[in-house]
Amino acid sequence: MRLAVSILDQLRATPNLLTLLRLLTIPFLLIEILEGRFGLAFALFVLAGLTDALDGVLARWLGQSTMLGQYLDPIADKLLLSALFLVLTHAGLIPRVVTALVFGRDIGVVSIASLLFFTDTARDFRPTLLGKVNTCVQIAGVVSVFCARVFAWETFGSVREVLLRAVAVLAPLSAAQYGWVVLGRIEEPKPV
């Protein structure tokens, strides 16, 4: 019974409530894109980004860092980006090959992490530097797609092309780096 109370207490933490708000925003954001209302979709995306920035700051400031938040925050981020890549690809705004490379990377990373977790081989799944850069470029790519639609500036179209090409290169490179780093961690002797 204590575990249920603990999870409820963790859910009530302000940073986790913000993360849940980000998760709840996703379907509405996707609906707005599918309906062609990119201005409102962009506003919801910005709101989701603000909740992402605030939840980490508040967790530290309020001393409300929780185990649930450590899992929930990256899941919310990945769901948001993955859903956006799929829907923006469906809308013809992101090339299919870019989305396939993004999903291929994510499936590979999640598969490796799950295998290592469930076999108790390793529990350290911190993102690599290239993985963080890849995520930042993915976010910038999505922002450029929105800006090209909302503001109709030709510059955003060019920036979008460069960023999406960078994503296509960074996704497999960051997956390879993650695999290399994980292999190194497996070969390290475990502390006694």
C-alpha cells in the first residue's frame, strides 16, 4: 500500500504535473496539425516546450525530483518528438526517410537499453553528447517546419532543409555512438 501512496505523492509533485500536462497536450497538437491549423499547433508546441523547461527547474528549486519524473520526463519528450515527426511526415512536411532514420535510431536505443536493463547487464542509460545534439537538432528541425508554415518566410524553408538533413546524418551516428558507449560500459568491471 505504501508504494501506491508513494506513486500518488510523486504524481502530485508540481514538476510531474507539468510533465503530465505536456503528455496531455500531444493529441491536441497533432489534431491541430492534421487540421492544418499550424499557428495553434505551434503555440501548443511552445507550451509543451515551456513545461519541459519548467519541470526540471522546479524539480531542483522545490526539491521535488522524483524517480517517476526521471522516467516520465524523457518518455514525454520522446513521445512528443516522435508523434510530431510522424504527423509532420504524414502532412508532407518532413521527408519519410528522415522520420524512418529517427525511428530506427530510437527503436535501436530503446531495444539496447531494455535488453541491458532486463538482463541486469547495465543500468546506466545516460544520453551521449551526440544523442543530445541529435535531439536539439530534431527540435530545431520541428521548429523550422512550424515557422516555415506559420510565418511563410523562405529563409525558414532553407533552414528546415539543412536541419532535416542534419537529423538524417545525426540519427544513425548518435545511435552508433550510443552502442559504442554502452559496449564500453558493459566491459567495465562492476564495483564490488
